[in-house]
Amino acid sequence: MGLYSLITGLGRTMASSISGVLLSYAIKQPFAMWGFVFAVAISSSGLYSIIIRDALVLSRRA
């Protein structure tokens, strides 16, 4: 439980720091910010589909 709290705390801290930096950059270059958001959305969707596909393969084998 302590490890879970550590990871979620670090994630919240890192997300706040990164979003602050990106927000100051987005005022100057809004299209670059949307490109970054789009790239993150595509990559996270791909990783999620790989994880789900692997979970389905494992559940079929079991």
C-alpha cells in the first residue's frame, strides 16, 4: 500500500510540473501543444490495446 501511495504521489507531482511547463509553452505555440496531446493519446491508446489483447490471450489459455 505504501508503494501504491508513493507511485500515485509521484505521478500527481510530475503531472503538475509537466503541465505547468507545457502550459507556458502552449501560450506561444498552441498547435505544437495539440500535436503533443494527439501523440500522447495515440500512443496511450496503442499501449492500452496491446495490454488488453495480451490479457485476453492469457485468459483464453487459462
